[in-house]
Amino acid sequence: MPLKLPHETAMGREDFLRGPSNAAALDMIDLWPDWPSLWLLLAGPVGAGKSHLARIWAAKSNARVITLEELNRSDPTALVDCGAVVLEDADGWERDDVALFHLLNAAREARAYVLITARNWPDGWGVALPDLMSRLRLTTPLEIYEPDDELLRSVLVKLFADRQLDPDPSVIEYIVLRMERSIAAALRVVEAVDREALARRRTITRPFVASVMKELDEGLL
């Protein structure tokens, strides 16, 4: 039985793979501190690279990265005292609208930068506090999209490399042509291939990958 050893995903600026789907978002992160406004809202699907971009900006701006849980139980003034804050997954069910409203008010008073990530735009969050919606409309909207085939190839190579794996290019091409068009799907495929290769003591070949992807599609993995 293979051990579930952790692997570390490279999250630096040099590790982010640029493509048509994310170029505008990456350019805006690189543009800081010359943003159109102090607050930026980055929306996009799961696994598209929002968290990676947020970590790039946090390293650049020395921002504090917080979750909704931390937001809900923390003093908003203390959260913005470093001058920059990342709030991840702001459209999550555990969001406290009042807490987010107070965070943005504290950021406005402190002239602090705020980067918010979410899967969709605030109109779809179910925000019940009109004053919060008015604050969210002050953010600069930025969208990141699903990747094209060229970017997916690069992402797959990177994901395998994060696990110290180097499959043949024909394996990468096979996956790209048959997988769902998303980075989240790439993550699932690479994780399953790595896990099953260890468990079955198999090398990562096209026939092996084909069998793993078939089992994924059938819900067997």
C-alpha cells in the first residue's frame, strides 16, 4: 500500500503559466500597486488559478491571506493593518455579510489594498446587505477563464512535475484530447494517475492512463 506523502505545489510567480485565459488577470497582478482602484475582485471557475494569483500578489504586497472563517471571527481593523489583504472564496456559504462589510470599511479607512477571489460575481452570492453590495461595486472586476489546449498541456506537465513525474509527451497529449476542459479536471486526472500508478506499481503509459481516465469517468475512482 503506497503511503500518502504530501507533495508541494509550486506557487511562485515563475511557476504561473500564462495563457489567453489568464493573461489579463496576471497583468493586473503584475501592475500592482498601480491598480485602477484599491480593491480587486478576481472571479473564475474552480482550479483556474485564482489562488495561485492571490499568492503571487500576497508575496509581492506582503498581504495577509485570510479565509471566511478568519474574517468572521477577527477584528477588521487588525486584518488591514498591514496595508493589504487577500480574502479567498468570498462567495462561500460561511460568509458573514456584516463581517465583509466591516472589512471593506476598515480597508477604506486605512487605504488598504484588498484582493477578493470568488467563483462568480457578487450578484450571484445571495448578498442580503445592500450596503455590502454597494462596497463590492467599488472593486475592480477581473475574470480568469478556463484554459485552452496549449495552456492545459503546460499545466499537466507542471502538475506531474510537482509530483516528481515526467511522463512521455504522448501521454500529455492523450490526456489533453480526452479530458474535461478545466484545470480542476487536470488536477483530478494527475492525482488519480499518480495514486493508481503507485498502488498498482505501474509506469505511466498511454494504456495505463486510458484505464485510469475510464475509471474516473465511470465513478470507480
